[in-house]
Amino acid sequence: MVKHGIDMRTMTYDVCIIGAGPGGLRAAWECAQNSLATIILDKKKAVGLPVHCGECLSAAAVQNTGLDLPAEVIAKRVRGVRLIFPDDSARKIIESGYVLNKDKFEQWLAHKAFQKGCLIRLNNEVCNLKCKDDRWELGMRSGDCYCAKIVIDASGVHSVVNKRLRLNSPYKTIVGLQYTVEGIDSDSWLDFYLWPHLAPDGYLWVIPKDKRCANVGLITSHPSGLKEKLNRFISQLGVKKFRITRTCGGRIPVSGPLAATFANRLLIIGDAAGFTSPIFKGGTHLALKSGCLAASVAINALKNNDFSSKSFSCYQSLWKQHFPNYDALLKGRRFLNSFTESQLNMLARYMPDNVETFSTIQKGRTGLAILFTSPGLLMRGGPQVMKAFELSRARWYGW
Ligand SMILES: Cc1cc2nc3c(=O)[nH]c(=O)nc-3n(C[C@H](O)[C@H](O)[C@H](O)COP(=O)(O)OP(=O)(O)OC[C@H]3O[C@@H](n4cnc5c(N)ncnc54)[C@H](O)[C@@H]3O)c2cc1C
């Protein structure tokens, strides 16, 4: 741990990032590129592994977060999202994107950060944090200690800052399970199935990866019998012969952003801050973007030698400017979760074939049609649900 005569554990870094997921790595790259002494700590043994993700990322996300993806991180190009309702009717959100090799994607981000001078320490679990005057002290499970002027918490849904510092009340989470399956036919669409009999308060997906290979998964608030539900889903898709090559799963925060995403010399990003899409539950786009925003706040604080609360509160204002209207999204999600299968089918009838081209005039006509033919759907929040789908497009960080 001694490099060029300096003990890396006792030096004070400008920025210490906890967690080498997409959010932490993007923040690290940005900080190191701006000449900050940056270290990233992760408890895992290898960046990107194990994969716990459906691996899709929109082209809008790639552009919005300043990435130029190399070919090896892309498993497949896709045309957008196809929403499939209980009666099998489909509605499209045409927005191109990628299915990634997420492990390679995260390793590429790590390489970029490393090339800019960021130190990456794996196998290092942060167990304690203490803010002492002008710096944070981070205690490792191994007993080592690292110091930094600013900490960025990118430690995901089981955030060490949320656990240790209790700045906020805990968020709600739901649980996901996914198989990578060989022997399944798919095309160039991300198929999202709104089938509450198998995935109440969530949905199921088929995300094509390669020839006859796809990520098939579900996310739901009902954690019992996940495997049985996923197996039933695969058999309902008519797939008879298949081979599971990978199983993964995890929790996703679903109650929206934390009330306080910053504190004294501290910024919280990605899943740790509760930044996921309320409808589609993805969080990679939001993690990457909040990583960029947090890095810009840290860079300014160090450049101006301004570590005041006002300097860090900019972060909260910044993400509120960029991210979607969470109140509208969470309201729409509540209504959506209360829909029966027949109400979902009815909703599909009023949705345009392509959600992306739903003009204001069409919306007005649809509102009137619902009012005269299905007033019940109006009462049950049909328009709010449609609004939430609209706000879940890639440009609004939906995926
Ligand atoms: C089944 C499933 C499928 C999903 N599919 C998609 C999808 O297709 N598209 C999408 O956009 N999103 C998807 N998501 C969500 C997506 O994976 C997350 O939103 C995203 O990874 C969040 O990135 P992050 O950098 O905030 O956190 P994470 O990727 O969770 O990274 C956190 C890192 O912190 C490390 N860490 C945690 N605690 C400590 C500690 N105490 N000390 C040191 N290190 C620590 C962890 O090891 C980890 O490497 C899915 C999630 C699940 C569970």
C-alpha cells in the first residue's frame, strides 16, 4: 500500500467514492479527469461481477451521460420498449438503445477512470464513516482507514451511508429475479409484460441478448415463489426447451429519491439515493447521470475551496432540474398497481400504438373517449397512468 513513498491509506484524497457500480465509476472518471485525487472502494472482488441487471441502456442515456460505447460492451441494439398487456395486445415506445454486456461495460468505465488517475481498491468493504472537521474517515472491514475531503456514496440499494448515518428514513424496495436463458426466440424489442397475476406491482421482461439468448426476469413487491412465477412465465411464453446459463437477482428502491441526498461534504448517487424509474424500475441511466452531477459539485467545491452546506446543496437542485417529476410518476405508479387485468386491457385500448408520438390533440381526444365510454377508468387514474408511461421514456430517464 506504499506507492512512491506515500502510504495510500493515510493520505487525504480529494474524493472517495464508495461503490464501483455504474454511478460510482462514472463519478470517479469525471473527478479524476478533472485532476482530483480520487479513490473508489468496493467490497467486490471484480468490477462488474456478478451482473445483477437486465442490462438495457437507452441511446438517450448514452448520449446524456457523455459515453462513447466501444463495440465489445454492446451485446445487441434494440428499437425500444414493447409493453405487453394481459390480453397480449402490445404498445410501443420507439426509442433505440442497447442491451449491454454489463460486466464489460462497468469494466470499461473502470478502465476510463483508472486511465485518468483514479485509484480503484476492490475487496474493500466500508464499514464506518466519521466526519472529522475537514475530512471524512472511512473504516474498512479489514481495519484499514482511508481519508477524503469529500465522500460520494454510490453503494447501491444497501447503501452504507443510509445504514450508518441514518440521514433519511429508509426507502421501500421490491425484489427482482432474472435468468439468462438460451433457447428463446426474440427480436429487437425489449418486451415488458404488465401481467399482475405473475408480477403484482411490477412486471416481467424478455430482453434479447444474442441469437436465441435473452434475459428473462420479473420484479414484484411479492417476494414469495419468485422462481415458480418465472418458470410459469417462460412456459406461458410457449418456450419448451431452454437452458438457464445465469441466475441473478436483487432489490430495487421504489419510493423515489431520498429527502436529503447531500450532507456535510457528502453526496449520495444512484440506487443509494433512491434514483430509479418508478414504472420500469431501471436505474443505470439515473446512476450515471447523478454520478456526473455529483462529480461537478465536488469539482466546484474543491476548486473554490467552498465546503459549505450551500455548496453541496447545489447537487439536490441540479438533479431536480434534470430528473423527471417524481410526484407525477409515483402517483401514476400507485394507480397502475391498483389496476386489475381487465382495467389494464382497457387502458391499452386507449393508448396509441406508439406512445412516443402521442400528441396533445390525441391526448385530448383520448381523454374525451375515456370520459364517455369508460368513466370508471378516469376515476381509477387512467390519465395519470398514461402520464407516468410518458414520463418513463428514455429521455426522462425511464431506461
Ligand atoms: C434483477 C435486476 C434487473 C435490473 N435491470 C436493469 C436494467 O435492465 N436497466 C437498468 O437501467 N437498471 C436495471 N436494474 C437496476 C440497476 O442494476 C441499478 O439501478 C444500477 O446498477 C444502480 O447503479 P449504482 O451504481 O447506483 O449501484 P450498484 O450497481 O448497485 O453498485 C453499488 C456498488 O457498491 C458496492 N458496495 C455496496 N456496499 C459497499 C460497502 N459497504 N463498501 C464498499 N462497496 C460497497 C457494491 O459491491 C456495488 O459494486 C436492475 C436491477 C435488478 C435487481
